[in-house]
Amino acid sequence: MYGQGLLKGLRISIRHFFKKKVTEMYPEQKPNLPKRSRGWFELTPDKCTACGLCVNACPNGIISIESYKDENNKRKLVQYRMLMESCIFCGFCVEACPQDALYNTQAFEQTVFFREDLNRILYKAEPQSVQAERSEA
């Protein structure tokens, strides 16, 4: 029968016309995101052991870590940087972290005016504390 597809489409459209609206007025009303959504990355520097597993897990190589060994032969984190302009938000770096030091937040607004602003330094140690610890070792 001709027009059967048209009738089916109209039936679906009319059914959705009477349902509750799902549009959110975005800038005024923030969306309710699921817990597993992938937004910006955050780092807990106290948990980070500078093992480099997140650096190896990243397919685009956007993560760089600077570290040194202290007197107990343990790695200490000096700087943790992510070049977010090439990040695909795959989450491999978060999965690879054995200490759960790196995690995703629900902050998703990532627009910047200059590309250089996407180079995020998640942690940078104070220069005085780094020099003091290195001189003691």
C-alpha cells in the first residue's frame, strides 16, 4: 500500500508531540550529566607516583611528566602537563593509573580563545621545595 511509510512516520511524530519535553535551556540551566561522563582531567598530586603508565597509555602522546628520585629512591612528581588540543578523551590514561591519581571531572565547557590555553599544567611543584629535596638527597 502506498503511503504506509508516511503514516508510520506521522504516528511516531504525533506520539512524541504529547510526551514530556527534553530540551534544556543550556546556559541558564546546567545539564544533569551521568557520573561516567568524561570532561576535564584532574590530578591528585599526593597520590601520583610518577610511574609514567598514563604517558604510555595515551594514544596521542599528550601527557608529559617531569620527576626526580629522592633519597629513598622514590620518584617525586615535579610537573604534570597535558596538551588538550589533541586529546580524544578516550580515558585510557585514567584507566592506566594504578593509584587513581588521575580522574575525569564533569566539567565539559572547554572552549578557549587561544590554543595555548589548552596546554594544561595539572601540577607544578614549588621550585624551592624541589631544590631543597634534591640537595638533601
